[in-house]
Amino acid sequence: QICNQHNAEAPNLEQVFHRMAQTEPNLDHDVSWFLLPSYWAKMIVALISFLCFANSYDGDFVFDDSEAIINNKDLRAETPLGDLWHHDFWGSKLSSNTSHKSYRPLTVLTFRINYLFAGGFYPVGFHVINIILHCTISVLMVDVFSILLGGLQFSNKGRRLNLAPKTSLLAALLFAVHPVHTECVAGIVGRADLLCALFFLLSFLGYCKAFRESKEGHNFSIFWVLVSVILGAVAMLCKEQGITILGLNAVFDALVINKLNILELIQKLLHKDKSLENIGLLRKGLLFRITLLMSGGASILYIRWRIMGTGPPAFTEVDNPASFADSLFVRAINYNYYYSLNAWLLLCPWWLCFDWSMGCIPLIKSISDWRIIALAALWFCLIGLICQALCSEDSHKRRILTLGLGFLIIPFLPASNLFFRVGFVIAERVIYLPSIGYCILFTYGFSLLSKQAKKKKILAVAVLGILLINVMRCALRSSQWRSEEQLFRSALSVCPLNAKV
């Protein structure tokens, strides 16, 4: 099985796998799942992700596509190319009081290229690019999950090893076929999320490349760290969430490269322990790399703030009613309820809607509202996972749970209303990146169940059934995005209170 990846390096790989098996548990050990060579795994992921959304290729321009594409003068040849850098995503001047301050010039540039090559507003070309982008991202996920689940290890010849080929394939398949991604793929304006995710992943893989020549992380390439920062900036020019990759790179560096125990580090910081230098913060260059990431992130945000202007974006109460509530309690409790609904969309993506505003979700105004149970369930699960991620004696478990929670929570922060008001209640498109963390946690849970289960094949068949159901759900949901009438009709059973619906 090892030889399927690199026959010429079989002895080296066998030694590496044997050494890793002795020092750290392998997620694949008890998993009854497919074991395929890397290129076959990527081909299967690409094919299945294509099948999920292929029927959206000839859909119309629907919903926000009208404003972002058809009515956007920045797409037309007579508009100077430089205007893209002074306008928001919808073609309005950033200095305007009515601007939403969504600064995504690179995404608009791809729309413009689509328009010029097609010779007009023909939606097929726009949809095909979206499908190709999602397939490409899903293929990259095989490499990303192999690092997040298996760690970053290299052969003697400097080739990165996939120490979790089964679980990385499963996680990539879960990501590729998740129905909540339909809005990003079948809705043309979702390209902002797709492009952001593409450069987000390239930034992460570029950061991993900085440690290619050293297994222990003592030596690293400043060049690749800077490349990672630049790719993070490009991701942010596609959509605002892209900047969060710099924080995730820092978390990955601390947990995987430096193998830090966060709870131990916190305890030492609180007690001002003089042995802090012994845990490798300075010796392995972690502080220097984090300084580079923070400096790059701060510079990017400052430039973004100057371009956007000092004024906040203008939203109305119907866009996000909870943010206009007078009571801090009402705002906090409804924000948390929105978080629980986003989590539910990841767990059970059956009730999907193109728009969750305008009365779709009535405000919670008292503790007696039964929906409080959703908040309690969310925080019960999160606190349990956080405790396991911090306090578990198993370093492998701590690392995977922390990375899973990091990729789940950090990319979601710009949409959380914590730092600034957003112009929506729930938006399925903003869960595209956080679903990476969900896939990590799901796959790790599957591996733990497989370890305990007596009939592993039955469990594997159940997971395969979940994947097949998701594929069918994606195909159904993609067909609903083909026209505005179908899209609005599909929302009747989900958000009947929505004034638009």
C-alpha cells in the first residue's frame, strides 16, 4: 500500500511510517475505508464534486447575480479597469454612504474577464468557472487534510508524506459533497467565497512549504512565510474572510511545527515561569514567524481600512434585526442563536434557503423562548470539545481537536457580528471555509468510533450512505438554483415568514 505512492522510496517510507507508528497514533489504523494512491484519491474527489453541481452549469442569473453582475458597470469594457480598485463588490463607490464596503476587486475582475470572453451576459461561462473552482478546491483539500489529520512529515528526499491517506480522502469527500456549499457554487456571486477559499488553502500550503527542509522546524524559509502572507492578502481581495488564514497559520505553527501544549503554556504564562524558553518559543523561531504574520496582517488590514474609508457599512434593520436591538441581552442571545443555526446547517444541511432575512427568524426576546435549548446545546458541545482540546493527555487528540475548532471558528469570526455589524442574519456562503473544521471533527469522530466498533464495515457503509445522501441533496439543491422561480419556491417551506419569499 505504501509502495503505491512512491515505489522508489519504499524503504524510506516504510521506515518513516514505522517510526511514526511508534511515536504517534495513526488515524487510519482502525478505519475500514478506501486506501488509494494520491492521484486516484484526487481524481475521485474531483469527479464526485463535479457530479454534485454539474446540473447548475446552464442556470440563469438569480437573486444577487443581478446586482453584482448584470447591473455592475465595472464588468463592461468601457469602464476603466482602475475603477475596480475604488468600487465595492456591487459597483458602487467605496466612499458612498450607501456602499456595503465589500471590497473584492479580484472577484469582480474575474467576472469582467468572463463577460469579455463571452461577449455579453451569458451565464453558462460564469457557472462553469464556479464549478471548476469548487472541484479544484476539493482536490486541494486532500493535501490540506493529509497535513491537518496526519501531521507534516517528509521523506529523506524532501517529499511530503501523507500519513493519513484514508481519513484525508474521507474528509475531502465530505467537503466536496456538502450541500451547504451549493450557494457558493450554483450562485455566481458565490465565486467570491470560492476564490477566497482557493487562495486561503494556497496560503496554508505555502506556509507548510516553509518547513520543507526540516522535520523539526528548527530551520525555515522566510520566503515561503512571506509568500503565505501575500496569498492571504490575495484571498482577502477576493473576500474579507481570507485574512483569517494568517491566524490559522500561526495556530498550525504552534501546534504542529512546535508541538506546543496550549494549557501548559497558559499555566506557565500565568505563573510567570522562567522555564518558558525551554518549550521552544524562541529556539524554533515561532515568535519571529508569528511576528511576520501579525505584521503582514496588520499592514493588510490598515491598507484595507484606508481604501474602504473610516465609515462603517450601511445596513438596515431588515438585513440584521438582532444588531439593531436596544437590549444587549437580546443582541447577545440572538447572535448565539444564529451561531447554533449555522452549526445545524453543517450537521444537517437539509433546510437550505437563499435568504434568511426580513422576518425569516423572529427575535428571541426572553429566556422562556424554547429556542434557548439550541444555544445550550451548541455551547455544551463547544465547551466539551474545547476542554478535550486543551486538557487531554493525548497530544495527537489535542492537536486534531484544536485544529478542527480553529478552522471551524476562526474563518467564521468576520461573519459573527462580534467585531462589526454584518448585513445578513444567516448566509450559507460564509460557512464554506468553516466547513473545513467540521470535516476535521467529523472524520476524527469517525476514526474514534471505528476504533471502538466491532463491525467496522457497517460503520463505513453508514458514512458512505451519508456521502451518497449529500450528493443527491447537492444535485437537488443545484437544480433549485437554476432559476429565480425555483429558488423562491424552494424557500417557501424553509422561510415562509420571509417578506421576499
